Amino acid sequence: MAGLGSVVDGPSVMGGQGSWRALFSAGTSSRNTSLRRFETHQVDGIAEIPANIVEKGVSMWSEYVVGFFVEKRLPFPMVKTALARQWKVKGSYSISTDRELFYFKFNQDEDRKQVLEADLIFIAGKLFVIRQWSREVEAQKTKITSIPIWVKLMDLPKELWTDEGLGYIASLIGEPLRTDEATIERTRLMFAKICVVVPIDYEYKSSIQVKMGDEKFLSGPFGS
């Protein structure tokens, strides 16, 4: 019986790089899994990655949507099952994960857009935040202090259904990001839906009271 670290049934001598490549190309994968060799450059022991390699990686991951928990991370199977119930998508999507984030890739752009514009998601009572992948999200995943949320503003006066009016109201809540398409195109006038960034410990309001000239109005209920 071979012990740990023993070499079993392997070639005793490899005749250079070509032989190793031939050995590893004997797999059954239907995809090309081979890697090319690059000339590397180091200064003071530090290698700088070429910009074109970084840009290609950013372009690839920019197709992904990421999700994360504000509090303790829940197990992968629980998240997968909960999202399958909550997301009513037309196509399919893949899920992968690292220690902090869940990564989703949709085969239909309409589904990706729908998920990004959806209301807040709670899984087992814990807030699960959905965002478009970016290098900033990736870099800050272990030190997140604010989150984007979608809120609905009911009974908003028609005078405020402009970019400026919506932006002003959104600024009363947090840092304005965007609206959904139905709001900016004014095809659904029962409420305006806006996305704002708020602190993690944000205290949700039930309504917003504002004044236009001599007229006061209350926008509510206020929520996701």
C-alpha cells in the first residue's frame, strides 16, 4: 500500500515541457483547459500584471450579478433553494460562491435586469443584497458599510416625476443611484421606484413629508 506522498504508477522521468503537456492533455474535458506561458517581468521581486489581462478579467466578470448577506452568511444550498422560489426568471442561471459573495450568471439579459431591479430579498429573515459585479464590490466585500435598496414612493406629486424631482426625493433617503424603467418612462404612475444607497444600520421610514410652496404632502407608505 502506498503511503501519503508516494508516487504510484507514474512516469519516472518526464522528457521536458512537451511531455508534461501531453500527459495533462489526455483528459476527457470537452473544453480547452490548456494555459499558455507568458514572459513575466518583475521589479524588486514584484510582478505587475499587464493591463490587458486585467481588463479581460473585468470584462468577463462584468456579466455577473453578486449577492451577499449583511449579517452572517447562510449555507449555499439554502440560498440556492430560496432564490429558486423567489426569482421568477424565464431562462437559466448558474451560481458559484467564494467565502463572502454569491455569483450569478444569467443566460438572458432580461432576467439579469429583473433581478437587479427587484425588491429587497430576505432569506431566513436575513437581508440578501443583490448588486452588479464590479471591482469595487469585490474589493469591499469584507468591509461593507452601506447597501443599495429599492424603495417605492406612493402618491408622488406629478410635478416631481422628473430627473431632478426624483433625485431630490431620493436624496432625502440616501445616495441616489437610479430609477427603474417604468418610473423614468412614467408608464406606471401608482408609485415611483428608486434605488438609493443607505448605511447598513439605516432606520427605515414609514413616510416622507415635504412641502412645495404652500402645499405639504406625505409620500407613503414608504418601503421596498
